[in-house]
Amino acid sequence: MAKAKKRFVCTSCGSVSPRWQGQCPDCGEWNTLVEDVPATVFSQKHDLSRGGRAVAFEPLNQPVALPIRKSTGLAEFDRALGGGLVPGSAVLMGGDPGIGKSTLLLQTAATIARGGNDVVYVSGEEAAGQVRLRAARMGVADSPIRLASETSVRDILTTLGQGPAPALLVIDSIQTMHSDTIEGAPGTVSQVRGCALELIRYAKESGCALVLVGHVTKDGTIAGPRVLEHMVDVVMSFEGERSHQYRILRALKNRFGAVDEIGVFAMAAEGLEEVANPSLLFLSGREAPLAGSAVFPALEGTRPVLVEIQALIVRLQSGATPRRAVVGWDSGRLAMLLAVLESRCGLNFSSAEVYLNIAGGYRLTDPAADLAVAAALVSALADKPLADKSAWFGEVSLAGEIRPVAHAGLRLREAAKLGFATGFGPAGADSGIKDINYRSLGALANLVDQVMANA
């Protein structure tokens, strides 16, 4: 038997390198290569075409009983999952420290346990007494949850194998789990991958719904090997600023439902509370319109959410380099939009500082927000408010044209439901909604005319 060679795995992209390097040659990330213990390498080749057991194939159209989803008891959590937890599925949940991952899962476990289901909550980061204190503060201490503070995967699976499988198994967190069959400390690439594999195998064989809590890196991605996200069925991200009370649960991968669905929660003294209408959270609620403010009907999966975009323009008296500050949007896209406004509309932003903020800690990635951002910038530059109770959406091209976007009718319908009287967007987006007056804009020059006409 040949000696096993060392190899190094990138924790960002999962690529394998024979030696350590400061920078990953594939993804370009720095200091992400960590040593991994590979499988045993044999000196002679083995023929894998014989010696195994025969696999029983099944026809694709064979009738089978579909698994019934189990509700978490939280409608926003169910929405993000696509309807509830699927038996035998593996869910990976990531989020910044202190954002509320353990609080959300403890509430979910308590609700499912109160419904007469067996629930196991294993904490590798907190003692059992600490979890009880949090449960008492949340008012769920009387829930029949089986609680344990353990990090050995062998001990956990041995204990679970002594009886029927639970309906829900929560592991908090996968980076603290340890397998005695793998060399390395908890949290290393080989340990995280091996422990997750054993837990997922148990969930698939027993029909237990498994939820793994994962740490995140400084840039917000889930720590550990990238292969961990491919092993699970659902990857969820719990987002939000700890200084704000609002939290967004986002599905990044879902084998049983749509991706990009979100659930919105508000952090309260007794835990997380569901927010049925998240559009009201991201709007100021003021009566009189202000310059530099535009409302954009964003779309998260199948849910429209109205978001307020705020812009501030500060003229510089000296020859200092103007600053561009963006919160909640892509800074590169802002630079492109400013260039289009200067080139196609004749507006001057080169001698002014530009500040752009998405209210409520929301983060926008929808290209349909271009028109709303442009409207906020033009309004702030002219110091003139936009039309009262108006919503803006549309993608802006480099030629200054307003391009059509998906689901325009759904966006307009949400705006009309919240009392907005006028909608501005690309041509051909009018879906015949009677409760809102839709006005199409062909180019950014029409936007500038509209802002000036509203003065």
C-alpha cells in the first residue's frame, strides 16, 4: 500500500492542489487552501466491474407515494422552504453570528414538538443549560424537545439508532461535529465533509428531516468545503443587520421548491415574529414626498416587496475627488448608471458626492431597480420630489433606453394594493390593472422630463 500523499483543498471553490499556495489557482481567493486527508491510495489498480452487489433499477414512471411536507409552524419559514420540511431532506442554514439562526430553529423545533412529533436538538456550541435559558426567555421551555449537548457524530447516531427516527433533527452547528474515523480537529475540511455525509446518510435512510447550522466567512458565504452545499437538498441564508430588528430568510438552493423565495421576520424580546406584509417594513410611511426618494417593487421569488431607494447629492466647492457611497446595491452598477445619466441626459454628477441607500437594510440584486435608482438620483440632483404615491421599475441600457423586465403585472399589483396611484416603467408592461395609472417611459430623457414636470 502506497503512502498517502498530502493534498490541499480550497474552502471557497473545492479545488484540490498538491501543495499549499497563498492564492487558489482556480477561484483566486487568498489563504483558502487547507490540508485535507485523502482516501487510502493503493499501489495496484483494481477492476471495479466485478465483486460488488447488483443494483436494482426501477422504471421512471413507477407509482410511488410522494413524501408529505411537514409544516414548521411558521408560515414565513414554510414559504422559504417551498411549503415545509420534506421527510428525509437535509437543510443547511447559514448566517452571521448572532443573527438568530439558533433562535429560529429552536422556535421551529418547539412548534413541531408541540404538534406531537419527536424532535431532537443537538447543540455543539452551547451547554444544555444555556439552551434551556434561551427557551425559557422565548416561552417554549415546556416543549417536549429531546435536547443534548454533544459533538461526537458516532455517539449521536448510536443514540438515535436505539429507537425510531425523530421527525426533525437539528445539528447546531456542523463545524463543531467530530468523527473519530477522520483525522483532524473539528471544523477542518475533512471533518465537516465526513460528519455531514454520515448525518445526511442517516436522514435519507430513516426519513428524518435534518437541519444543519453552518458558520459563515467574513464575506457572508458558508464556511467549510464548497462540496457541503452540493451534498444537502436545501441551502438557506439568514440575513440582516444585528442593529436592525428585521431578518430575511432566503433560499439559495432548493431541490423541492423555487429558489430566491424569502421569509421575513422581526426580532423581538421573545424570539422571532413573522412579518406577513414585508413591504410596509421598507417604506418610510411619511405623508409628504421628499426629494431623492423612489419606491421600487422588487421581486423575491414569487413575492413582490416594495423597497424605498434613497439618494443624496452633495455639491463640492473645492477640487476634491467626489465620493460614491452605496449601501444595499452594487457599486459598479451605480457607476454605470451615473455614466449613462451624464452621457445620455446631460446631467452633471462629476462635481458632486453621491450617496445611495436601500432603506431597512435590504439588499437589491434585481436589474429592474435601475429606473428607480435613476429616478432617486435625478430627484436628488434637481432637489425636486417625485410624483406622490408612485412606483418605478425597469432596466436601463447603456444607450439610455428603458428595457422591459419580468413580472411587471405582479409588481404593479403589489403597488396598487398598498395604495400607490401611479406606476412608471418600460413600454408594454401595462397589464390592465385598474387600481393604478401606468405610464411608460422609453428612455432616461423621459424620466428627467417627468421629474421636472412634477416640480
